[in-house]
Amino acid sequence: MENIMEKLTALCKRRGFIFPSSEIYGGINACWDYGPMGVRLKNNIKTRWLNALTRLRDDVVPLDAAILMHPRVWEASGHVREFADPLVDCKHCKARYRADELGCDPTAPDAQCPTCGMRGTLTPPRMFNLMFKTFMGPVEDEASVIFLRPETAQGIYVNFDNVRVSMRKKLPFGIAQVGKAFRNEITPGNFIFRTREFEQMEMQFFIKPGENERWFSYWKDERMNWYRSLGIRPEKLRFHDHGPGELAHYARAATDIQFEFGFGSDPWHELEGIHDRGDFDLTRHQEYSGKKLEYFDEETRERFLPNIIETSAGCDRTLLVTLVDGYREEEIKGETRVFLGLHPGIAPIKAAVFPLVKRDGMPEIARRIHDELMRRFEVFYDESGSIGRRYARMDEVGTPFCLTVDSQTIQDQTVTIRWRDTLAQERCAIDRLGERLTDLIGGC
Amino acid sequence: MENIMEKLTALCKRRGFIFPSSEIYGGINACWDYGPMGVRLKNNIKTRWLNALTRLRDDVVPLDAAILMHPRVWEASGHVREFADPLVDCKHCKARYRADELGCDPTAPDAQCPTCGMRGTLTPPRMFNLMFKTFMGPVEDEASVIFLRPETAQGIYVNFDNVRVSMRKKLPFGIAQVGKAFRNEITPGNFIFRTREFEQMEMQFFIKPGENERWFSYWKDERMNWYRSLGIRPEKLRFHDHGPGELAHYARAATDIQFEFGFGSDPWHELEGIHDRGDFDLTRHQEYSGKKLEYFDEETRERFLPNIIETSAGCDRTLLVTLVDGYREEEIKGETRVFLGLHPGIAPIKAAVFPLVKRDGMPEIARRIHDELMRRFEVFYDESGSIGRRYARMDEVGTPFCLTVDSQTIQDQTVTIRWRDTLAQERCAIDRLGERLTDLIGGC
């Protein structure tokens, strides 16, 4: 399985999904750049998430808050005080560990550094805050210290009233946001699984107190179904409920949606967290800002602070799951065929258009088909190399359908549609291609 | 015109387009959060830009590079040395100025502070670098200083070879990117015109040396046409060519696309810059990284560094233009009707669906129409308040079409389509609404 991650990393670079950031300068630790195929895949995942959460329902609206927020936000949220990991250094070889991942007590007299094997060289754990800090305004003093947000959720909480009033929303309703967050992780790694700059897809659902269990359960189901709707194999997905000892300071109940990534001693890792946050967030922001955030229920004539059910997903992790779950190797006539079994709805390219050969007017017909289809879909035209090589390249970027113009096309105005996963072929009239592809790709 | 900016700022907050960031904490200077209507408008603008630049043509591909880059990138680009503004303080009233915007020489003996009117209180200008810096890794020392990117363009240059090879591209070709950038501006302001966190839409077009004039001229036309395709009034747009004294250190030729925003002593302000950057960027990155970035031309068998034509647009500024240009007040029967004349392709909501009254089965029919249309468009259902108030709310968020179910609907299965700009009305059969809206909204 480690092997698949290596193969994927190589495929992602070779086929333009993901490059190491600033690679010509030797890279920058745990930052990645999305190439042409990667950015399309990522944008499709984000759009699909936003559509499922907001466009296809009336009770959740989108938001896009700034990355730079007022520093008091992070005092209210608890991040200034709590958002820290215990850091351990080896004084001999300079290796660096998160104490909770070290596997031993670094203060024990015979504690041994896992990297260099020396004993007694580990420092005691010291707490290290994971927020990146910077300075706003020209003078670097304490007054102007601000942070890069370590999560997008706080941008939603501080806008609760602005969104509620401007959208005339009544409980229950949610606010959904896609955006970058930054954490100065001590031990980033596993390709794009844990990075210092990453993108979140978070939704906060505001409810009446007392309805927590019902909505927590509702959103667990909704979110699991969303991953399944991306075509992820159900047996690779599971819930991991947090016991009382595992709960974060803000959570009354929590579950992770995990995927069997395969790396590490436990192959299952978190993909999304679903949390019953009670009234922790609005209570704290009301207290720290001095602004009333209560909701007035017109039916019961009561005033109260709404409770919150949160669904917090990693966009990069979801993308990684589509790659890991979609990666396929097949033996065909002694040759290995590699393809990405991406759901057509998120595939970077929906269809490729090929002339079988570069003569008999086939390139011109294929061009016309391409130019017509590109108004509705991301399509790709290719006439270079053998048809087999062109199919192989499209397989590796997960293109679900290849349309080939051949000699029969000239006679009956049909093309071959070749299916990536099954290699099945069908003929389709050129003037019905748009409709057929719409059916095959499916809705939002 | 200042008046329109004030009205727009109020409308944007009232109708959920744009809120001051961290407003419950008193705000954070020159940062803004996009509310439900704003994020939809912004996403539509970004998608339209990406479609025009990449999906609808074969020679430009998208990229999404990380915000955090290797610090040497900013030495190579010249930002560490050059990206600074001259800062002047008033020692008396603490007002802060950009020397080039001050309108007088602060070192002259009788120089007077424009804010407090005192003479001789201004400091000499000192250069202030506009890059936000932060620290990667747990230790705050010089070795780990990194910057928030002040522009997205460098992410494209350092990925030139990765994109070229993985996409098998030959010159000329372009790389397009949408993403956040950060500048510690001394004098931000004018709503979302100049902010410290903003979003860029940049495209770098790599060409053979010698073809610069032709491609510079080509991209000027393309980009101007793009703004016109958004429905911006042509008389509000113009080119401003830079004279030799205005050129930045990297530019051989430059023009701005300006819009008549209306604020300031000169009402025209930059919306997009188009630059002939020659081989400055690849030369510098080749020198600083030690990696060859030359291109081998298979036809002429020559090796050379490509030249670059850049188109650099502000996403937030484009959004502001659509608001300023779209804002309309009309007198109708002694009442003022306010509406946003947004192009249907970028309007946050494409159509609203109303039952005329809350009886006779009209809400049920309207709901069914809404639920059918939402699979293809962002639509909005509303049954609260008078039909006039519902129209007015949709006018203010720029919804181009309102569909009303009335008593005639029950007889003949048609609804009224009301046009936002002209108030014209037409009847349309319910089962033809999807098709009709597709025609009215237009393509990508």
C-alpha cells in the first residue's frame, strides 16, 4: 500500500496532477502545487460539495470569509491557548518529534531516539502553537500580530448574525465554506494527507438546543452518502466515534469518517470530522466580542444561543481518497494497464476526442466535435501518437470516455465511445453526443 | 459617485454580498468576508474567467500553486529588494501616508501634514516592504522566514517546466491561475478596491522571443473583450498604456485596463495589467535556482528562454466593477426601484420562483418548479410577503428572472417570466422553463 502512494506521487507529477511546491528550489516542506489535472479535479470536488450542501438544499448557504481575521477570534476560539502540540527534539541528531507520536516517554532515563539510536538525548516535551503568525501594518510589534487561520469554521461563527439577518434565515440552517487554512505541523507528510497549507470544506449547522442528537445523526448519514456518491468503495469508509476521553474541548459528541488509506501502523485515517459543538462557539464569541449572538424564536418567544453541528472535511484529503481509491492496475495480454477510476462527475477531463488516423478528413471532424462539446464539458483533443497510446494517457488521468472518429464515421456520422473502466465500446451519432455525455456523466 | 460606493457598501451588507471581516470584533482593517450572494457572484466570475482562458481554448491550462513558496523565489523575482513603498508618518497626529500619494515633499521645511495641518512634523520617507512574513517550522529564526505570496504569477514561473512536460505543450502556450495574494498595503481602502488579502486571476503566456508585440496586442484585445462579455459598459473601460518612465523593472511594455470607478481625483483606476515581461522571469529563476529552464524548439533546433506576456486581473476588483457598473436606480410612479444589472451568467441567483399567493396549490407547483430547476441552476424559492417585495429583494441581488405561478398556471401550465432590467413579462410553459432559462442565461 505504501507502494501505491509512491506510484501515485509519480503518476501525479508525470500527468500534471500535483507537483512539489517550488520544486526548482528544492521544494518547500509539505507544500504542493496542483497542476492542470489536479486543479480541475479539485475544483470539481469543491463544486460538487458546494452543490450538495447549498444549491441542492434550501437550508444551507455559502460563505467565503477572509483568511486574516481579528486576533481576538483566536483567543475566543481557544486556539491561542489550546492549539498546540508537544514538541520533542533529539539533542544529538536534531530529529524532531511530536511527543504523542514518539512511542516512548522522552523524559525516561533510557529513552532512545528512534532516528539515531542514542539514549538520553531527547528534550522534555514543550508545547508549540501550530498557528502561523504574521504582522499587519508596517510595524512589527505585539499589537499588530495576526494569525493565518488554522480552520475556516471561525469565519462562519463570527458571521452568524450577518448571514442570518441578510438571508432572513430561521433555525435550523447552515453556513458552508471552502477555503485555505494553515497549520505549522511538526510532522507533516504522506503526500497531500497532512500539509501545512491545505483546503477545508466546512459546514456549521445552527440548531435549537435539544435537537443535537437528531441533527448529529442526520449529518453523519448525509456526509457518508456524499463520499459514496463520489464513487468511493463503501468498504473503504467507516465511522470512528470518539469516546469521552478523545473529545476536543469544544465537542459534546464527535465522529470521524475514516478511509482505509493504507499507510501507517493503523491504515485507517480521518477524512472528515462531524462534531456536536453545543453552544461553545457562540457563547465564547458573545463573551469575547461583547455582541449578543442570541436567536429569538418567534414561535416560542424564547431567546437562546443556537447549538452547532459541524461537518469538517479536508478538500486535499478527499482528492487523495479519489486517487487512492481510483488507482487501478490491470493485466491485459501480458501488459499492465494503469487507470484512475474517477467518478465522471469529478474527472478532470470528461471526454477525449481522437481521429483514428491523421487523414481522410478525420482530424477535421474530430476537431468540430471537440469544439462543439467544449462549450458544455471539459474535453481534450489529441491526434498525436498511436490510438493505443492516446487511450493510455487518458486512462492515467481518469478520463471516463474517449470518442474516436474512424472510417465508419465518414459513412454514418457516428463515433465510438470507449468506456475507461470496462473498455466497452458503443457507437453514438455525432449530433446526440452532448445528450449522451450528459446522461453518462450524471448530475451535480 | 462616492455616494454610489456608500450605497453599494450598505446594499452589500444588507443583501449578503460582502461583510466587514470579523465585524463583531470591530473589524480588521481592509479585510472583507463574502456572504452567500457575494461568494456565488465571485465563484461565477472565477469560473467564467477560467472557462474563457482554459476550457474554451487549447493553448492555456490551469494551475493552483501553494500560497507558501520557497523564500528564494522572492529574491529571484525582485520582491525582497524592490517590492516596497515609501512610508511617511506625521510625528504629531500619527497619520500615515505613502510618500507618492502625499502630494508634497515631506522633507521640505514647510511641509504640512494633510490630516492635522501641522508643519514640519512629517518624517522622511522610509522604504517599507509590502510582503507579509511568517515562520515555517517551530523555531522563529531567520532561516525559517517565509512570505505570503504578494502575487500568484511566481507560482506559474517556477512550474513552467513541470506543466510543459506533463501537458506535452509546445510554444506558444499559457498557464492560468486563480488564487489569494497578500500585500501589507500602507493605504488600503475604497471598499474592496484595495485590500490586504485579495484574489488574483493571472495568466502567463509563454512565447518565442520576437513574437512579443503580436501576442501583447492579441491579449489586450482578448482581455478587453472578456470584460465586455460580462456586460460592463464599453464607455466605462479604457486602456492606459505605460510610458517608459512608468514601466516596472520586469516590463518591456505594459498597459492597464481601467474602469471609471468614480472615486479619487482621477476617477479611472486599474482593473487589470497586461505586461510584456520579456525573458526577465525565466532568466532570474534559472539563475537563482540553478535549473535550466530553456525551451528546445524542434523545428528550428534552437534552445532559448521563452518570453512571457502576462494578463493580471483582480478578482475582487472585477466583482466591484460588476456591482458599480450594474447599480441602477429608477423612478417608477414616484418610487425608487434599485436593482443590480448583473449579467445573467454571473448573477448569484439565476431565477426566483414565487407562488403569487399562498393558496390554490400555487406553493406546491412553485416548489416543484424550483426543485426541478435547482438541478441545473442556482434558483431561489420565496413565498413570504407581497409579490412586490419579493421582486424588490431579487432586484437588489441582481436576479435576472423571476418566475411567478398564478391562477393562469393552474389552467394552462404556464408561468410568468419577469425580466429584471426591462420589467417585461412573458409566459412560458413549465416543461420548457429549463430550456428557456438556458437560452436566456447564455453560455460559459
